Amino acid sequence: MPISRASRTLLAGAVIVTGLVAVGAGPASAVDCVITQVASAPSADEFSTQGELQALLAVGCAGGTLVANFTEGFADSNQLFGVLTWGGSDPLVLQPAGPSDSPALESDGTDAILTDVGGAAQLTVDGLTLSGGNSTAGRGGAISWSGPVSITNSTISGNTASSDGGGIWSSGPVEVTDSVVTGNTATGGAGGGLGSDGSVTATRSAITGNSSGGGTGGGGITSSSSVTLTDSTVSGNSTANGLGGGGVWASSEVVATNSTITENNSTAEGGGFWTFGSATLNFSSVTQNQATGNGTNVFANDSGVSATGSVIGSPGATQSCYAGASLVGSYNATI
């Protein structure tokens, strides 16, 4: 099989092939391109400055997945001074270079941290902290994306967007696993912590202390589809000037399993969560939330609420759960 030169490091299974790509008559399977942060004097597949990283992102991976390994990231005196841009449709993975690395991508507050230009690529952020992003003219304070987003073992904190998605915004589905989304703000839009035109799934994660100031609402999470919580906590979030949902706003449905939605606040309806569709609670609690309008804890606009082994209630609440259809199942509610 003839061999041609390439300028990237390719990871094929467990074998590192540097600078060479096999070329044959049949279709080749996609392989990963790996780039790594170093302290200085980077080679062709390494970066030490933001500009060098951006140049490698601009090259992409020609049909494979680009994996960016960070040692320290960019933080403190080496903060990011502008947004990092991904222009392709190939998947992008950001992760630590090694098990002892705890990299952070910290913005100087002049722009978001990471965005794409409409390629709808899959983005995976695993084991990083993203903070200080500021999208002054749009969505997504830390991440503004058009494709699926997966956040794992990471922290998204202290970011701001002038529109939707104080921490994260994506036109595709968002999955958050074993992560924390905290202290983010959507000043003039929905989804203080994160927002999506697709579904949002949070597993073993905490969505806390976020706020939104408009749009549909959702101080912690907003979704134009469904929100699914498993073994997660949504607490201390707030929304103002929107439809409601201090903790969560969902167009389709809310499903919570072994999860807690508590101490969220809405200046409209649904202190805990607001949904156009149905709500299903499995061994979960929606308590201690506040709302100026209907549904101190739960507001289900068009459909019913089904609860099994769950608690819905707040001391002194006059209408803890507003369900457009019905409230059924095994629950302990103050209504």
C-alpha cells in the first residue's frame, strides 16, 4: 500500500503514527488527530499559545476527530483574550493531557471561550474548567455551538451571555455528566446555566446558582425540547422577565429520577420548573422553590404530572403544583 506524507499526528487505536497516512484504493476509516499543549517550542502537532492552538483548530482533522490535550490550559496570567473557533463538521474533543492534569480555559471577559461556525460538529469537553466567558452579542457565555454538546467531569462557572445560555448554548442536544454548572448568567435571555434548541440531559450533575433575565425563562436550564435529570441537583437558580421556571424550563417535558429541584425562584410561574408538556417525577423532590405566579414548585401548562415516590411541596405554599391536566401517582404534595 502506498504511503503519503501528512502534517498531523494520527491516533489509530492504540498505535501512534506520526506524519504518515496510509493511502489505498478503498475508503479509509476515520482516525483521530491529536494535538497537545506544551510549555514551549511546540512541534507541528503541539501548541503553547492561544494563537498556535487556533491555527491547529483551523486545520481540522479531515474527516476524523480532533482531540486537543491540555496540560494547564489557559488561565490566570495566560487567560484567553478572544474566542476559540472551530470551523469544521468533524468532532472536537477537549480533555486533559494526563490523569494528573486539571486544565482550565479562562477568558479575560471580552468574548465567549469556544464557538463553531455552523458545522454542527459533536463537541466533547471532558475534565476541564471553563470560566469567565462573556458573549456580549449573543448566546453561550462559555460555549456557543450548533451541534451536539457533551460535558463530562467538568465545571462551567462564572460565564455570561447577553442572550440565551449563560454558560452553554447549543442548537443541538446537550448532555452534562458528572459535572457542575454554576454561577452563570444569561442577562437578557433564557437558560442561565445552559440552553438548547434540542434536549438537555443531566446525569450525576449539579446545576446551581445560575440566573436568566428574559426569553422563555429557565434560571438553570432551558430547552426547546425535553429536560431529563438523573441523580442530579438543580438548586439556587433564578429567572426574571420570562415565562418562568426558576430551575428548569422545557417546551416538551421534564423527567426527573432520583433528583432534587430546590430553592429556585421565578418572578413568573413555576418556581422549580415550567413545562408546556408533561412532567414525570421518580423518587425525586421538588421543594422549597418560589414563584410569583402559579405553581410555586411545578407548573405543567398543558399536560399532567405523574409522580412516584416523590415530594412536591413548600411550607405555606398556596399552590405548590399547577397541572393543566392532572396530578397522579404516589406523592406527598402541599397544594
